[in-house]
Amino acid sequence: MEILSSYSKGEPSPASGRMFTHSYETGDLILRSLARNVFDLFMDKTMLDFTIYPSILLLEREVVGIVASLMGGDENTTGSFTYGGTESIILAVKAARDKFRSSNPGVIPEIIIPYTGHPAFIKASRYLGLKPVLAKVNFDTMKVDIDNVSELITKNTAIIVGSAPNYPYGSIDDIKGLSELALDYNIWLHVDACLGGFTLPFLRDLGEEIPEFTFKLEGVSSISVDLHKYGYAPKGSSIILYRDRSLRRYQIFTYAGWPGYPLVNTTILSTRSAGPLAASWAILKYLGYNGYMNMTRKILKAKRDIIRDLNNLGLKIIGKPEASIVAFAAEDTNISVVSLELKNGGGVYSSIQGLSI
Ligand SMILES: Cc1ncc(COP(=O)(O)O)c(C=O)c1O
């Protein structure tokens, strides 16, 4: 324990509530101890073998069902619990690629990604042999330029991506526009709601104007939603959803041609702890609709306060912050000085962005 504390000396506490990014802290002590206890109960059970632990299937089915209903799904919507947004995204890209390949053998499939899309899509392209094609964004709205996406579509386009919202600016791409293109050209559309899946539906119910981005739009084939972001679940919790089973089947790997056990993997990882799944289930049940509404109400208030104060300071808001992210720039001030002052004010420095609040 001494060695551990010496190794982590000086690190920020994820529970401090002062982190710019990486930590999605509710401040709810009951939630935190519930997550820890449930995680502990399931920590040693492996999701590899759901024939030994049928509880894993029950928990996964319930968690997927809850997230599917948040994402405008119906009785056909299906999906899997994964260990993070990146895994959900790689699986969706793999499913789309394999579906495309089934009718277009021998071509290198292309994936159209908004310039603001998460690098997990580039990573998926590199892992899976797709050609990434970056689409421009409109600099006023910071949303993907639909006309540019339309120009970039070729007969090799296997998948189009939209973010709801993207990480850098918090803008929600025009998913309705992308959905229409996807239907016109019969192309898979993936919506990355890793960040927005657990805020946008509640922001809408709080009266905010949130454009449609879910399966309610007919062209949407798959959606990724992270539980370990605004679902407030432990790290290692995400959901990948498909419009129906015919799309999901491309993500599944099975093999019985060796002398060991028949391998059935619905996701990329095989042996993994059921702790994150069980803790996610418990947190969903504990917070429920009203709990998430309360959390989102606080986010909305914080966002409005931050925007008001940034305006008062003469800083410029980039795009239109429709979700929980506020991006800003300085026109007359050095933004690095702003960052330093925020840090001096008690914010926790983030080594990646160099910014803090
Ligand atoms: C919009 C978006 N998509 C995907 C991801 C990737 O998620 P993860 O870090 O869980 O793999 C992130 C992470 O920040 C994100 O913000």
C-alpha cells in the first residue's frame, strides 16, 4: 500500500469534482459505494462463459434494453456490453465492413468520418483495413458539412459516421441529414453517442432543443453509448447497439475447430471481469429516470453558468454548445494564460488538453 501511494502521489482524485475531463463524478456517495460493492460481487466472474454465469446474460440484456429504449430503439434493437467507446466503435466498423464485403468482395471499403469525429474511427480503420475519408465541418456550427459528405460518397463507401456530440466542440452533427444520405445510397450510418447517449435524451426532456439522432431516424444502423461517461458507471462500460440482429451478427466471432472449448465471443475481448457490467446495471437501477434527470439538470445549470462567465470575460464560445461540452477560444488573450490561471484557481490540470476548470 505504501508503494501504491508513493506511485500515485500528487495525482488528482477522480472524485474531486474539479477535473476538466476523464472523470464523470456525481458526488453521490451512495452511488459510489453501491458501484464498488456490486463490482466486487462480480469481479471474479468472467464474461467469457455465460453458460456458467447466466446472470451475465440477464444483466447484459437488461442494460442493453434500457440503453436501446433511450436511443429510440424498438423490439428489434439489439446490442452488446463492451469495455469502452473504442471497443463499441471498432465493433460497429467491423460489422459494417463485413456486411459491405458480403456484397462487394475484393474492394477496400471507405469510411467517411467528420474531421471532428473521435480517433477511435481512425484506429478502427487501421485495424480493419478501411480507408478513412475525412469530411469537412462548418466553422460556424462545428457540425459536419453534409454537402461535403455527399461529395465524398463513392461506390466503395461502407460506412458514414456522425457524432452526437463530438468531443472537441460538443456540436451534434446533422444526423437527420446523414440518415437521408445513408438511405439514398444504402450505406451504414453509425452514430457516436458515446458522450451524448446519457445526456441528450434528458436535456431534451428538460426542454432543450436537441435534434433527433437516434434509431427514430430510419437510416441509423448502429449507435455507441458509453456508460462510463455520463452513465456514471465504472471505467470499462459501454454499449454498442444495432438496428436489428441482421446487422449485429457481423460482429460475432465463433470457433469450434480446436480441441478446447467452443469459443463464442460477441465482443472483441474474451475473458473479462463482469464487474463493470454488474455495476452498470446497479447504477442504472439506482439512478433511474429521475436520477439521470437530476444529474442532467445540474450539468445544464453548470453549462449556462460557464457560458455566462466566459461571455463576461470576453472569451469566445466556439460553435453552439448543444450538449454538455463548452469549447471556447480567446481572441485578445493568450489562451495558455487562461489555462494557467484556471489551474492556479484550483482546477486539475489535464496533461492531454492542458486546460482545466
Ligand atoms: C465522442 C467520443 N467517442 C468515443 C470516445 C472513445 O471512448 P473510450 O475512451 O471509452 O474508448 C470518446 C472518448 O472521449 C468520445 O468522447
